[in-house]
Amino acid sequence: MDDTDLPLLRLVAAGDEHAFELLYTRHAHALLAYAEGLLRDRGAAEEALQETFIALWRSARTYEGRSTVRTWLYGICRRQALKRMNGGRPAPRPLDEAALLPSTEPDPEVVTLARADTAAVAAALTALPAAHREVLTLALSAGLSHAEISQILDIPVGTVKSRLFAARAALARALPVEVEGRPR
């Protein structure tokens, strides 16, 4: 596991403020976007981000190396955000059985997302169940692997894959697709 942040984290553990600033610069923007996606409130997301980096400063020495530093930071950020959400985890929602059926159409999410306007994408994302939106955000926006998402959310890799599939299928159904220049 190649982790370019590990040397910086070791320096942070030794009290190096410059290394802390570098980690902040590398990860704050993406972590803020992730927290805001979870909380739907910029102010609360900023607080979660602040608490994430306070926790990083205080607990850098406790890092055990079971994941990359980036994955570890997302886990801290998630826990900080969840503390602000009615005192715990978002309530799980049942998966739509139809969303798990394979599509007969060729790769609809790619075609749909390429042709949809920003407002339609934002509305479709907002309509997703929180668990699906969170997995999709971690995969697409943060670029995390299935294994990293699994670690952050403390769910099996198979659940990550099924949530991603369901989220993509729901987006494909919600967004307009043009066929031969006409909306379908």
C-alpha cells in the first residue's frame, strides 16, 4: 500500500505543525465536500472538518497503519459528521429490489451523466438514499476504492458494490437521456 501521507503523519505525531498544514492542504477540500454531502449544512460540515483535524493532531500517534492515511482521515471525518446527525448513524434504508436487477441497456449511467444538466444531476443525487449517496460520493468524488470505502463505512465490500450499483441505476432512471436528439 503506497501511502505518500504516512511520512507527514509521522511528523505530525512528533508535533510538526508544517506537516499538519500540508496534510490539511491535501485533504481539507475533499473532506469538507464529503462532510457537507453527509450533513447537508455547510456550517456543520466545517465544524466536522475542524474536529477531524483536531482529532488528527491529537491522535496521530495512535495511527495503526491498517489503511492509508487518507482512508483513516475519511473515517475520522465520517464519525465527526455522524456526531452531528441526530446522535448517530443515518438510518439504513431498504434497497429497492428492482435496482439490483441487471440492465439490458448499454452502460446507462455513463450516457445519462454525459447528457444531463447540472441541476438535474444535483436533484437526482439529493433524491438518493443517504447510504447510496455516501458510497457514490466516496467512489466518484473522493476516488476511493471499494476496499477503502468498506473500511470507512465499516460495511462489507459486497455491500459497497451493491450500493454503488443501486445508486448508479437510480441516477440513470432519474436523469433524462436523449435518443437521436430528442429526450426519451
